[in-house]
Amino acid sequence: MLTLILLAIPLFAAVLSMAAGAKNARNLALGAGILELIITLGAFFLNGKEGSETWLTFNREWIGPLGISYAFSLDGISLVMALLVALLLPIIIYASFNRTFKSPHYFYGLMLLMAASMMGAFTTTDGLLFYVFYEFALIPIYFMILYWSEHPNKAKITLKFFIYTLFGSLFMLVSLLYLYNISGSFNMQALYEAGRSLSGSEQGWVFAGFFIAFAVKIPVFPFHSWQPATYDSAPTAGTMLLAGIMLKMASYGMVRLVVPALPEGVAEYGTWALALSAISVLYASGMAIAQQRYKLLIAWSSIAHLGVLSAGILSGNAQGIQGGIMEMLSHGILSVALFFVYDIIESRMNHDDMSKMGGIREVNPLFAFLFFIIVMGSVALPLTSGFVGEFLLLLGFYQVSPWLTAVAGLTVVLGAVYMLRAFQSMMLGPANSATQSFAPLNSHEKTVLTILVILIIALGVYPDPILSVANPSVESLLQGLNR
Amino acid sequence: MKEIVIISLLGIAVLALDVLKMRKLVLPVIMLGLLGLIGVSIADWGLNETPFAQYGGMLTFDNTALSFTIVFASIALLWFILAGDNYTAGTSQRTDIFALVLFSLCGAVVLSAYTNLVMLFLGVEILSIPVYVLAASQRKNVLSNEAGFKYFFLGSLASAVLLFGISLCYGAVGSFELKAIQEHLSGGFYSPLILTGSALMLIGFAFKISVAPFHLWAPDVYQGAPTPVTAYMSTIVKGAAFAGMFKLFGSALQPLPEAYSTAIVFMIAITLIASNITAVVQTDTKRMLAFSSISHAGFMLGFVLTASTTSPKYLIYYTLTYSIASLISFFVIQHVAAIQNEDASTDAFKGLIKRSPVMAVSMTVALLSMAGIPPLSGFLGKYYVITNVIEHEHMALVIIMVITSAIGAFYYLRVISAIFTPIENAGRIMVSDSTRRTLAVLSVLLVVVFFAASLLELL
Amino acid sequence: MEKLVTLIPLFPLAGFLFITFLGKGLSKNFIGGIGSGAIFLSFVVSILVFTTQMHGAHPTVVKAFDWITAGTFDIDISFLVDPLSAIYLLFITGVGFLIHLYSIGYMHDDEGFNRFIAYLNLFVFFMLILILGDSYLTMFVGWEGVGLCSFMLIGFWYKDMKNNDAAKKAFIVNRIGDLGLILGMCLLFAYTGTLRYDELFISERAIGGLPTEVATAIGILLFIGAMGKSAQIPLHTWLPDAMAGPTPVSALIHAATMVTAGIYMVARSSNLYAMTESAGDLIMWAGILTSLLGATIALTQNDIKKVLAYSTVSQLGLMFVALGMGAYSTAVFHVITHAFFKALLFLGSGSVIHGMGGEQDIRRMGGLKKHMRTTHLTFLIGTIAIAGIFPFAGFFSKDQIIAVAFEENKLMFLLSLVVSACTAFYMFRLYFLTFHGKFRGTHEQEHHLHESPAVMTLPLVVLAVLSVVGGFIGLPHAVGESMHMHWHWLDHYLDGTVVMPALHMDLNTELMLMGLATIIAVGGIYLAWLKYSKRGELALEDKDITSATHKLMLNKYWFDELYNAIIRKPVDAISKALGSFIEPKIVDGLVEGTGAATDAAGGKLRLLQSGSLFFYILAFVVGLIALLLYI
Amino acid sequence: MLSEYAFWFLSFVAVFSAAGMIFSKNPVYSVLSLIITFFAVAGHYFLLGAQFLAAVHIIVYAGAIMVLFLYVIMMLNLNKLEEEKRSLWSKSLSVAAGGILMLVLLAAVQRTDELNSIAAGEFNAAMGQTKNLGNVLYREFLLPFELASVLFLGAMVGAVYLSKKELA
Amino acid sequence: MELYHNITINHYLVLAAVLFGMGALGILFRRNAIIMFMCIELMLNAVNISLVAFSKMWNHTDAQVFVFFIMVVAAAEVAVGLAILMMLYRNTHSTDTSVLNKLKF
């Protein structure tokens, strides 16, 4: 029941927003976001309580003979993912109050639609429905970029983004259908059984299909080249949605579909995927080091972190997956934070060329302080949310492939290299003529940044509520896999 | 039977109204007639009516035929509403064209209900001959002439080939009845004669549905024909051809010999590759959609490939959803091109979102549906095809389908990009209320039909 | 009593939070009081904890809260109280308190005073977590946390980019080590399924089943972490640069506490290292090389803090030599004494710098003993202590290392004597050049020269006392016996917590070694006296240096340049290549190429649509023929 | 015996005049050649016992369809030698393609052994007669017959529509 | 199967195939729309011959009736086809199919 409500709120709000017109669109959206958050927290509260089943799951037949149903369930993993959406949505909406958009009701409507589809993808237990939500999320963001971006090259960039990700996810569809062909149902449990009944090499092929889909979206080297340009051209709210939540659908897909369904396919025939993930870390870090512009730098850094994420999840053990879940949440928060910092800087400087900045700390110590914590979260310092995830991921990954972990682990070093460099060249040193007049944070920016920073630290210091909610689900997911 | 009578009489009635100078009544009468057709089809549901059964009845209105009839009738209904704007009310041109469409529709109904190769042949011809005329119906327009002629000529050639195939089958079986053919083949053995015969029939149909390498006519004809006619061709004509083909290959020529599967797989593959890749470089949206239509034919051929295990309802679903999308897109093109000197290039769509939001949004929905993006029904159509093809273990074909789908999305999105690219001082495009409403309803339908796909199981 | 241990890190944390969020507008003295007071409270609790441990209480784990759960991986934030952590607590809070106190005076005129105290508090908090953590992972929290504080404090004066660069360097180099540590933890977990000390070493002895190679690998990986933190070759280059931070920072973080975390970690893992010879050998060699390197470079440096920094590197190396040879408690002993006298020396140098108005070059000093009596005296004590003169603290700990080396490895023994001689020489070179002779600075500086305020000299005095008596916690057998005191008290105290080597040394050898060490130290002092005091020679200006060896040492064996050439430049070049060529041309080029290829193919394929009826019919017929032929 | 000779004769005439139609440069000659072919085909019908069909064939094809053709040719004034400028390449290509198609079809219909096993039933001489044909046409084929009228109507409307002069 | 004196069904099938093939060849060979059109008629006749022969073979009338329908359709096609042709001629003044190349690529 709650799952339906979670799905209905943004959907309904989206329609309402588009119908009601521009005037109160953003407040409506914010309200919907906060309501969503409250209900998600309610679901958190219900989790594990006696008789909460009826509240947290929903199941109706859709296309019966084909084994497709409207099935949703909020187990521990889905709860965390739902939290990711419900937590970031109001923040992103509130963060976008900084800017004014043309036809805001459509802008926020699309945003809410996207939230609905992501919520759907994270909570459904039907394979096809997952695919549907996964794909559908593309549409709103596509239009958000196409219509609200001011990038001169946006048409080409969005096209590439759309086609590339669509191309990838079609492979997922093939793999899903291949499994379905055996199971006769899209119920995830049935898909797991179908997958496990396959021979190792068959699993390897099916895995390849899934991996291409997810690797494009996450993205993992060498399927990433759509991403930096897309982040660059999207309006900041769009980038936040993309980097913060949408990409997690892919990693969530790995958790939900790949790991439990194709254990042998990943373990025996998936080493290449792990290697690609590890290379991804190195490659993206290298690219990040080469960037002059802050937004591109964080775009690349995102790829680097997600390389670790992909590798950790694919290692298929409890540590890797728990780490993955934690990292998804944390990376979501951090991405939103980092891109919000971009938004703040861009709104004052009208550019994000790091070499032309410096000394902002002197002018605006509060901003620098908050930004520093975000940076520390991004370099995965203990007691920030980034660390818990990243460490668990590496821990999980190590059990599968020590040498590749050593490669992927370089993110610990390289991440510090580029993030500190960015922080240093923007914030430290003497202020120059351009940064001299860097305006103080307005109350609204302060609020957003403070909430994000608190989240970063709170989740790093006390991640237990998340981890212990997810843990039973992760263990039941891995049940029957002898690894 | 009543269906055929209604549709034929409707055509005649339209002509009569023309003669009686009551042309204003044409459209309402057609509406009523088509609604009646739909109603009758629903009333006949489950009766398996076979008219003139005592003489070896040549049509059977089973549920599949009825649902095809309903689909065709509904699409036609929508077509008439949308096309109503394009032909000046009260002219004889309008009545003539509408009558031709109705006659052609009669052929479509025959094709979905035939049980005899004679009927098949007649159905194909009744379907096609009016369309030859329709394609050429802009009499002063050389492009339209050219389209009509090419279509007519190659169509006749295909008819001849189809006929030769029918003849050879008859030679081998001694009857035109589908049932007889199926009995003849029940042992699974194909004698050379029937093998050749069915190959020729396959080619005859391959032409009608425009799959490679027999598709070359389609882009030219689609582009040259008046846009409403193109819309009609890509929806009902194509759907009816598929209905006929599916029936032939699904119920008569079973089991399909191995060589056929391979040949069809090959045809699908080159269809998808050739059409999608060529579509990428098109600048004219109408021609681009023609290639897209070919590509969809390639997909739908997948149902024929797997006809032994596929229920026709999935083909019906695909036909319906593709037709809706196709109607929307062609009519939007029509309206966009009409006010800018028949320019249907991608650039002509720039700023459409401001110039006519309804058309822009419905066009977008239609294109996304054709691209197969959920939650639009075009996705489920493709999904059904791919599931079936996977079930038959043609993995290579699946991969090609997938890759070409992605390529397909590319050219659809290019149009969408244009729609949402703002331009300066764009005037609004005025279209009639009925068109606007119809387009809006159709695009909503594309979403609804996705979620209501379970209704399909009623068939 | 052990429950109180949770308070120990909480006080500094509270101090940090208070100063950061509520400290605005409060007076500096008050802030200083809060900061030092917090540490003092911790110190008091630490004493309580320490006393219980001293009286033989059992090691206890105090759980604060659940932290990370993932399948079988289960780590809490909880604190382990045992002799090792207790004694560390004691000197960290103790020395920490003194340095806080000192900072009040030292940083009094700095606009970032609040910030500074807050950072120091935060640092102590993390250091305490590092020490108290009951698992490698909890330790790692502190480990990274102190790195963070080190970063912030090195770059404290952030307007100067040089400081920021030094801070960044420290952080990144440390991170390299941390990667090793992370991988070590991963490997440990992969084999034992836990990272808790208790389960690993005590209750379940989970390391028992480790194959030797794995133990070696883990040992090496963990040691890589220690290399970073404790500035061992090849990750030592950050420490001298870290002197860019304010002097109390150098004293607290980069001499007394943080840099000895590596030793703590290895000592903590002594059970593990005891299982493997080769890891120990590696540590030993890395230690002695670092020690020699530091000692030789220190001979030529002219920046007062740089000399001390290299001296620290060198001393840390010695501690690792001890660790490598299995003498864990000896290393800890040296850590403690070193904390006393090195903190003293740094604070003393800080006092000097304070007095000199920021001047750090010893060539511009001289004759300061007249102006800064307390500083001079305490500095001298520190210098004697580090040089290893009986009965100062440094003598006993260093002697113990030399003794172990004599037992274990004669080559080590010789090399450590060399280090010892160098140490005595460069320290007294520093001492003489700074405090003796004539003043060589500007007039203004001379005019400005003054003794530091009491809040600064008081810690000096306390530390000086500790530098004198600190050695008594580990009196050698021979001395202890004769003085009727507890000998090898520390060894007994730590026995059971860390692995103890079985040393069998008779008294004569012991005495002989002590004598030898003293002679060598005195020799070094004599040479320094001869050169810099008696002959009054001055350190050469950079441009006058001609000797190749001298240049080599002055330039720190060109390590920075080497790393620049083999790591930094290639990384930059590679990332540049990635950005300008590989990404756009190859990776994205492939993607774009696919698009372009499709386009080109479309351009060719559309030619099939020639529009010619003839061609269409031909295609039709050919298709017909093909199908018929195929069937 | 006679019928055997007749077969060969008629076949020869049919093929020969068909070739004449194809290769004649004057469209009028082509039409006339085709009419000869049709007559030959009608002869075959007769030989095969389809007398009524033969008659209808003559009437419809030779009498109506070909006259229509001729009419169009005359009206469009195409009754003169016409130069078709075509490259040798495309000509030989078309001959090759057509020839191969013919060969392939020949090969395909040659493999019809199975037909030999069909027992020759009692030949019904009356089968091709009008009465018989009429019976079948108006009973079994009544529906198609009626539908043919729809077809005609459609064709008629279409042809008239296209030939109308007014408007665009 | 022998249809009459020594003449088997194969003879007729060969005849039909030859005529059909000639029709196809003609369509390819000529560019004059009218001639090409006639070639199609030739192909239809080829089919008719085969059908009549089969009718005789199976001793069944329905194939003959089918031929009847083919003629009907052919007539309808001719009517429409010639109408299109006339119209085309009116616009292009040619019956040469090679002028039909406006729609391409």
C-alpha cells in the first residue's frame, strides 16, 4: 500500500503541477517531495514490525499469462533506495529555488515524474516493470535537458545520452527476456531461479547483456562518454537528479537482478566486468585530474566512484552489496552537494574555471567550510558517509579479486589528488579580483548545504540505521549462493 | 458476413450521397457506418460465423478476424476524423477519396477473415487497387503520380508473383482451402511444388508489407503519396497485409520448414538494418517515417516467423499501437508541412512546441512510442516480438533488433529535438478542434494501451 | 572505571564543537582555556584508566555504538582499554595538554586562533580514537582523522599557496599509505573474517590459522600504511614539508603523536608480525634506511624546524628498526621518550621562532642563550636527551634499541651507532648555532628578542623534566639493579599485550653497550662543539656549498625531484593524454565513430533507393531468385 | 495425337509472340504480338477442356483489355518507333536476371514428381462447360463473385476519379 | 501426370514458367510503361495456363473459376493502371518509366 502511495504522490503531483500552472509549481513540488519523505520514513518505521507486510508490499496481476504483474515491495534494500529518492527529491527541488525556470510547472512536473519512475524502479519486484521504470526515467530528464538547458550543443548531447543509454538498456531487455523465457514469469524470485538454472557460460552471456545496460548508465569505462557532456549541459537540478539518483537505478539493478540471478555468470565469466570497473576508476580519475572546469571534474570523479561501486556490487558478497547500498545513498547525497556547490559558484562567477578562482575561503569562510566537508566526504574520509560505502565495497571486492582491488583502491589516492586540487585552487590562496566580491550564501543556500553536510556526517558516523535495515534483505538475497 | 455487407454498402452509400449532392452527410454517415461495423463485430464475437458455409464458405469471422476488423474499423474511423480536415468538405474529391478508402477497407476485412486462397487474392486486390489510385490522387502533383505509378506497377508485379504461388500450391494440394493445405502439410513434408509456391506467396506478401529486399518502393511511395494516404497505407494496408500473411503462415503453412525460418530471419535482419540505417540520413520526416514503417514491418515479420507459437493477438496489439502512432505522426506532418510550402523536413518542426503544443506533444509521444520507450505501448509491441523471437532462439536476430531499435530511436529523437528547439517569431499552427482532440486522445491512448495491455488477454 | 574511557575522546570533541560553533566572539584566553581544559580532563581520566591498567586490570572493550554491519562483517565504534592503549592515552593527553597550553601563547596574535585550538582539539580527538579503537577499522577512523587534522593544520595559513601544497602533499602521501592499510585490512578480513583486535589476537586468536605468506603480505600492507603515517622511506617526503604548519602542530602532530601512530599500529599487531620473519626484515631495513637518511640530511639543514623534522624521521626509523627486530615494547619506549624530548625541542624551537619574529634559519640566529634563558636551558636538556646521554630519557630508550640490535643483527647495530653519532652531532650543531656565538640576525630582530611568556615556557619546563626522568620507565637491568628501581618496567607492563622478545643479555654486555653508546654520543657532541662552538664555524650559505655529498644531503637526496619525475609528471602527462587524446579520439571517438559510420552507411544505403523503377524491379527479381534458389 | 501437335504449336506461337511483344520497338506491334499470344493461350484452354474460359479469355483479353491498350497507345500517339536509350549494361543485366529467373522457375516446376502419383480421375468433359462453371461460380464462389463487384466498383471510381479534369 | 496424349502437367508448368519468366524479363528489359504493363498481363496469363492445367489434373472446376476471377482483377487493374498512366502522361508527356525518378534516396 505504501509503495503505491510513494508512487502516486509524485505522479499525482506531477500531473497537478502541469495542470495548475506556473504560479505555485515549485512549492507544490517541494510539498510533494516532503510528503514523500515523510511516508518513506514511515515505511522505515514499519519495517520489521509485525504485520507490516500488507503495508509494504503490493501485488496485482498485469498481463497474467505473461507473468507480468504490478508488484512492489519495500524490503530493506528498496527502503534504502526509496529513502535515497525521497531524501534527495525535496533537497534537489529546494536547491533549484535558486534559479528561475521558464514554464516551471513543466519543469517541476518532469522532475516529479522522474522521481516517480525512479521510485518505481527501486520498489518493484517485477523484472519487466523494473525495465519499464528504468527506461521511462529517461524521458523526463531528456526533456529537462533539451528544453531547459542553455548549452549550445544540447540537442546533440541529449541525443547521444538518450540513444546510448537506450542502446544499453535494450541489452538488459534481451537478457531479461532470456531469463523470462525459462521462468515464464517476471517475478524476481522466478527470475533468480531461472538464472541459477542456467549453465555457467549461458549465465555469462546473460550477465553481459545486463552489464552493458548498467555499465552504460552507471557509467563504467568504456561506456561512459555520454556522461560528462550530459552533466555539463543539464540544468543543475537535472544533473543532480541524474548523478544523485538516476544512475543508482543501474547499480540497484545489479544488486537486485544480476547478483542473485547470475552467480556463476558473474564469478566465472564476469571478471572482465570487474576489470572494466577497476579500469574505470583509474581512467576517470586520470580524466578528473586533467579537468580545468569544476563541473567536469566532479562529473569524472563521479565515474571514478561508481567504478568502485560497480566492482564492489559485482563481487556479490554481503560486504560488497551492503557497501553498494551505502555508497549509492552516500554518492547520491555527495553528488547533489557537489553539484549544488557548482550551482553556487556558477551563479556568482558565471563560469567554473578553477584556474580563475582562488581565495574564496578568505571571502566566504562558511561556504569553504561546508564545501570542505563535502570534499572530505567525496574522498571517503572516515566518519563521512563516503567512507562506509567505499570501504565495504573495497572489502567485498577484495575477496573476489585482490589485484583489481588494488587498482580500484587507487581512488583513495587519486580522489584526494583531484578533489584537494579543486578545493585548493578554488577556495585557498589569496583572493583575486574576481573572487573578492564572492557574495555570501543566502539563507536558502545555507539551508541546503547545511542539511547535506549534516547528512554526510551523520551517515558516516552512524550508518547503522541504514545498514541494519538493509542487512537482512541482503542476506536473504544472497541466500542459496554459495559464496 | 454482415461486416462485409456493411462496409461495401457504406462505400456505395458514400457514392450515392455524392450523386445525391448530400455531401455534407458523408462524414457522419461514414462514422455511423464504421461504428455500426464495430458494433456488429462485437455482436458477432465468438460466433465463428462462416457465411455460405454450405458452399464451402470462404470467410470465417472468428475472434481474430473480428478483432482485426474492429482494429481496422477504429483506425479507419480515426483516419476519417483526421483526414476530414484535409479534404474540403462538400467536394466530390472528398467523397471519391473516402469511398475509395472504404472499398479498400473492405479488402482489409476480407484479408483478416479469409479461409481460402481465392479470397486471399481478391482481398489483396480489393485492398490495393483503390490505394493505387489514392497514392496518385493528387492529380497535378508529379510526385504523387510517380508514387501512384510505382506502387501500382510493383504491386501488380507482386500480385502476379503471389498468384503464381497460389497456383503452384493449388497444383500440389488440389484445393484453395487453407484447411486443405494444412492437412496436406500435416506430415511436415513440403513437396518441391508447394515449397516453390509458398515461397512465391511469401514474396508476394513481403512486397505488400514492404520488407527487404522487396521494400524499395515504400519510401518513394510514402513520400510521394498525399500524407493522409500515406497514413492510411502505413496503418490499415500494412496491418491487413500482415493479418493475411499471419493467417497464411500461421494456420495454413505450418509447420514452417527450416529454410523458411532462415529466410525470414534473414529478411527481417536486412530489413531492420537497411531501413534504420537509411532512415538516419533522411531529412524529410515523411520519408524518414517511411523507413521507420519498413523497420516496423521488419519487427512485425517477427510474429510471422514465430507464428507457430504466437497468438495473433500480439500482432493485433502491435498493429494497433503502431497504427495509432503512425496516424498521429503522419497527420502532424501533414499539418506542419501544409503551412510551410509542403516542407516536411526536420527543420520544419523547429519550435513546434510553441507553435502547436498539442501537436508537438502528441507527435513526441507517437515518436517515442515508435521508438519503443516504455511506458508507451510501442514498447510492449516490440517486447512481444522479442520475447517470441527469443523463444524461438534466434539470438542473433534479437541482437540485430536491439541494435537497430537504438538506431531507430536516434532519428525519432532528432525530430523531437527539433520540436523542442525554440525558434524566433514562430506563428501558431491552427488546426481544427476535432483534430486537436483526436490527436490528444490518441496520444493518451498510447499510454493507456500500455497499462491496459491485460485487456489483450480477453481476445 | 573503564566505562569512563568513552569520555576521553569526548572531551576534545566537545571542545572542538564548542569552539567551532559557539566560539565566535569569546576571548582568546577563554577559548584557549576551553581547548586545553578539554584535554586536561581527558588527561585526568586517562590517568585513572592508566592506574587501573597498571594495577593489572583486564583489557576491556567498551562499546559506544553499532557502526558497520554487512553480513559477517560487524564493526562497532568501541574502545579497547589495555596497557598499550592506556599508556598511549597518557602521554598523548599529557603532551597534548602541554602543547595546547603552549599554543595559547604561541598563537595569541593569530587571527585564526579559535580555529587553531579547535583543530588541535579535533586532532586529539582523532588521535584518541586511533589509540582506543578496538579494531583496525576504528583505528583507521582515527588514522584518517589525524591525517585530516594534519592537513588542515599544515595548511593553517591557507593564504600562502606553499603551505597548501605542503598540506596536500602530506594528505596524498598519507593516502598512499592508507591504501596499503585498507588492502591489508581487506586481506586480513578475507582470511580471518574479523578486524577486531580481541577476536584476532586474544579471545579467538583468529590469526592463528594464517599461512605465513599471507601473514607476511598482511604485515607488509599494514606497514605500507605505517610508512605513510610515520614517514618511512619511500613515503617520508611529506614530513619535512609539513613543517609549514605552526610550530605547536609540528610538536604535537609531526613529532610526538601522530607520526608514531605507525609504531603503535605495528606494536598492536605484534602477534601478527611475530608470525613472519620477512615482514619484520622489511620493516627493519626500511627503518634503518630512513633513519640514516634522516640523520644525514639533518646534518646539513639550516632551518631549525627542518633539522628537527629530519631528526624525527631518523628517530622514527630507529623505532621501526626495533619493531622489525621484534622489540615492540622497546619501540614503544622510544616513542614515549621521543615524544617528550622532541615535543620539547619543537616547542623550544617555536619559542625561538616566536622570539625571532618568525625567523627559522639558524644561520640568522646565534647567541640566543642570553635572551631566552628558559628556552635555552630546556632546549639543551632536550638536545642532551636526544643525543642519548645518561641518564636522560633518550639514553635509555635508544640504548635498548642498540642492545636489541646487538643481539639480533650486528649490521643493524653498527648502523644504529652511526645514526646515534649523527644525531648527537647535528643536534648540537643546531644547539650551538642557535644559542651560542653572536647574534647574526637583523637589528630589528635583536631588538625584538625576548623570552616567551610563561604559558609557553611552563610546558617547556614540564617537558624538560619529563625528558630527564622519562627514561626511568624502562631502566635497563644493569642500571635498575644498581639503583634499586624497577627495571624494564615498561616491558613488564606491556607483557601480554605485545609480543616480547626473549633477550638474554648479561650485565657486562649491557654495560659495555651503554658505555659504547655514550662514547659515541659524546664523540658526536665533541665534534659539533669543536666545529661550531670552539672554532665558531658557521653553516654555509647555500651558494657556497661545493661538496657533492653535501649538496646531495642538503637537497634531501633529490627525493622530491625523483618523485616529481617518476610519479607526478607521468600522472599529469597521462591524464593530459587521456583528456586530449584517448577520451575524445578513442573512447568517445569510437562512440562518435559508430554514429558517423551509421551515417556513412546510411549515405551509401540510401543510394539503393535510386528512384529507378528498373532497379526496384531488378531487386525484386533478384530477391525472388535468391529465395527460390535458397529453398 | 493431334492435340499433342497442337500443344507444341500453340506453345511455340505463344512464346514466340511473347518474345515479339517484348523486343518489338513499335508499341503497336507489341500489342498485336500479345494478342497473338492470348489467342495461343486460349487455344491451350481449349485443349485443356476449358471451353468457356477460352471464350471468355478471348473476349476479355483480346477484345477488351488489349483494345484498351491499343486505345491508350493511339491516344497518347505512341505508335511510332521509340528509341529506348539504355546502356548495354542494364540491358544485359535485365536479360540475365530475367533469364535466370526463368531457369530457376523451370528448375522449380521440374521437380514435380509428386504430381505423377495423383490418380487420373474420370475426366469430366463437362467440367469446362458454361453450365458447370456457372454452377460453381454462383454457388461456391458466390461470395468472391460479389466481392469482385466491390473491386470493380473501386476500380471504376478510381479510374474515373483519376481521369476527371477539374481541380487539383 | 498425363493430361492428354503425351502431354503431362509438366509440359504446362514449363510453358507457364517460360511465359512467366519472359514476362519478368520483359518488365526488366523495357522502359515503356505500356509494354511493361503488357508484360504483367503476360505473367498473369502464364499463371492462368498453369491453373487451367491443374484444373484438368485435379479434375476440378474451381481453378477455372479462379482464372475467371484473375481475369476480372486483371481487367480492373488495367483500368486503374491505364488511368494512372494517362494521368502521368498528362503531367510528364512521357510513358518512359525512367522519368520517374523524382522520389529517391
